[in-house]
Amino acid sequence: VSSTLNMARTQKNKATAHHLGLLKARLAKLRRELITPKGGSGGGTGEGFDVAKTGDARVGFVGFPSVGKSTLLSNLAGVYSEVAAYEFTTLTTVPGVIRYKGAKIQLLDLPGIIEGAKDGKGRVARTCNLILIVLDVLKPLLHKKLIEHELEGFGIRHPPTCTLSFSLQCAQSELDAETVKSILAEYKIHNADITLRSDSTADDLIDVVEGNRVYIPCIYVLNKIDQISIEELDIIYKVPHTVPISAHHRWNFDDLLERMWDYLRLVRIYTKPKGQLPDYTSPVVLPNERTSVEDFCMKIHKTSSKNLSSDALVWGSSVKHNPQKVGKDHVMEDEDVIQLVKK
């Protein structure tokens, strides 16, 4: 509290920049204690917020009350979430699962985001692979900024543009050597290389040092387009990372699902038992950053990679020949077919 009051009282200028940076670092350390669950403590997350992660990916729905989040989720997945015509209606995290392009995607209707709701209950959002911010198309975009502020409050941010190594690759409006040193000193870091690749802020530097921020892709879902004109809809379609829908009428759900798929960046791998045709009905779904043959083996069974010989047979866009023998480190691409060769 004292750090927050000091920041509010301090005028922002070059002379006070390093002092403000130091206060921000101290606040960040305190926030870390709030957003990081204590090991073995068991409680404190609130009823309905400790949801087991199932399926191949998790998508969180956040938004102000009564913008149509629960209606959207119900129509997408058939999950019932108690809805009322008054504010603050969804009280707990309600899971649902959809199957899209062979992948099982878990949908979480997170509690109505209000100022202060980030404390404790927002932790489950950090486990999502994608966040949909649901907005009322008739309400001002102030809601968007408030929700983003809440997400940042429990450690979800846009990626920072600096790394630990101090060299200026462009002019800085906020950070200088003294400010950087004072922030690092708060973390007991006295030897480091800082590289600033763009005009960075103290918050950017703190995010990198803390290392506990989660960078999650986001789609802005503008609901209730049945209440606006075609001309207004044309303008909305040009806004980046935005999908206009009508949850009530189920308009534009196909576009929303396709955009979700693109942002999740999942990779489907089909299996082919020896002497049989590939099984195209139940792909093994992997995250885009872990698609090696060994990753595939670990997904289907923890011990599979131990029983795998030096080779596997792969068909698809990741190989030059069909089939092609590959090793454990071979990186596969979407809709490849694999046949494991056992020892």
C-alpha cells in the first residue's frame, strides 16, 4: 500500500524515473506472492476455480457481466451456466468441452471481471492456451482496457521487448542506466547484460526479470451484432484480433471457431498401425512448439519413446519422401501420418 501511495504522490519526470522504477519493482514482487499459489496450501482459490485441465487445449472466456459470455458458451458447448438479467451473474468457473477438427478443446466461463476480481480467482486464467475477451458491441471499448488491466493484474501480458543485456538499440523515453540499475538492485542482480530492442518501460524490464508472466494469445469477441448496422459491422471486421458474433442468434460461430483454431496453433498427427490404413478419426493433438516424434510418443504413453527404435515412418508435408524413416528428433507438421517402429 505504501509503495502504491508513493507512486501516486511522485511526479513523473526524468529525475524521478528511477525512483518510480524501484517502486514498481517492489510492487511486482508483492503481486508475485498473490498470483503464485503456495505449494501444498490446498485452499485459497475459491469454490469452482480449481478446474482439472482436460482435452488438448483450454480456452478461457472473460468479460464484464451480462455481455453474453454464458449464452455464447452454452450455444457453443451445450453447457448450462446460470444466467440472470442482473450484473455479476456467473459465480464460478464452469467447464465445457467441444470437439473441433479432431481436437478436444476445454472451454472455461471465468467469473465476471470486475476491478479487484483478479485477486486469487483469476489464477485459473493463467492456465489457458487462449483467452476470449467477450465485449458488448454497444458498450464503449473502455471495457476492453479494464479487462486487459485485470488480466495484467494476475500476470497475463503482451510479450515484453527487452532481454537481459544492456545495450540501446533505439532511443529510450523512460529507461536509462540509473533506472535499470535501481530495478535490478531490488532483485539483488548486480551483473547483467540488458538489451533494449524498442522504447521499453520499467514494467517491461520487471516482466523479464520476474519471469513469471504468462503470454497468452487473445481474441476480442464483439457480441450482439444483431443490434448494429451493416456499415458498423464492416468497420468492426477490419479491427485486428476481433470476431463479431451474435451469441443469441448463433451468428458467425464458424468464423469464431476457425479463428480459435488458428490462434491455438494445434498440430494433428494421425497414427497408422503396421499393415493397416491410417486412423483419420482420432488424431493425436500436439501443441505447435512440441511436435517431434519423441513428443508424440510421450503424448500417447510416457514409456513409448523408450520402446521406440531409432526410426519411425512418417508420411506428410514434413518429409521429402512418403513414407520416410525419421528419428526421435524429427519435427512433424499438421496432419502428418506416423507409424512407430518398436524395438
